[in-house]
Amino acid sequence: MPHSTEAIKHEPWFFVVVVLAVLAVANIPRSITRRRDFEAFLSSCGAMLCLMALFGIGM
């Protein structure tokens, strides 16, 4: 984990990926309760994409 935080400190615009990941995860239950299954699916895909990007940034 220390490498991940160092990368974000070194390149502050990586923090945008963190914010997008949090928003995508938060949008999944919101979309499900509104019965927008496809939107929830896209949010899930976006969350996975952001989390994979954060993993790559941390490497």
C-alpha cells in the first residue's frame, strides 16, 4: 500500500481515478433501487476499470 499512496502523492491527478472509483461503487445500489439494471452494470464495469487502473498505478 505505501507505493500506491506515493504514486498518488507524486501525480495528484491520479486522485481523480480514486474519486471515480468511489462514485462508481456508490452508484451501483442507487441504480439498482431505481431499477436501472444496465446503468448498475455500467457502474460496476467502471468501478472495476478504475480499481484495475489504481492497481496498475500502485505497481
